[in-house]
Amino acid sequence: MAGLALAPGLLGCSPSPSDGETDVSGDRRLPNFIGEHFYVCPDGSRLDVDFLRDGLTLDIKSGSNAVPVRVTSPASGQTYVGHNLNVTISGGDQITLLRPGAPPLACKRTQGRSDGVN
């Protein structure tokens, strides 16, 4: 699995789409779900990021069947921290994953799960 070092910023977090939209995972059924973003990384990997609670908790998946990695932040605009993973969000459209011993992985937000890099 590609390194998952995320540093998401909450800027531009969109509400969950309507039930009729096809690029939505089933994650919106999670308790405290507030939004979902998809990201494409330079190594070709894709991320599904669910924003939970008050925006200070993220669940990050690297595939549709992957187990999510949970990260939390003490305050808006701060780094999200999880087990061997830090995540930052910048400009509302970039998420950076930081793992010990791995280079940072900066991924760009995309409109849907299957979109490519613009």
C-alpha cells in the first residue's frame, strides 16, 4: 500500500451528496458523517476521505474495500494525527500523508472516485 500521510485542511469540505449520485461510497451511513472527498496521488493511488463529527476526525481509505485509517486533529487548521500517520490539508484541494521513513505523499482533490488528475 502506498504511504498514507495525510495533512488535510477543512477548507472546502462539501456536504454529502444526494442518494442518487453514483460517486459516493456507502460511508455516509457512518455516525457523525459530514462529508466525503476523493483524492488522486502522483503514484496512481486514490484516497476516499470521510469527514466526521465536527471536522476534526477523518477516516481515510486507499481502496473501496480497504479498512479506513482514522486520524484526528486538536483544532481546525492543525495536523491530523493517527497511528504512524500525520495528515495535512492545504488550500482545500490537497491532502498530504506523512509516514515515518517515507517521503510525503501529496494528493489532489478530484470530483469523484473515478476521476483522473486534471
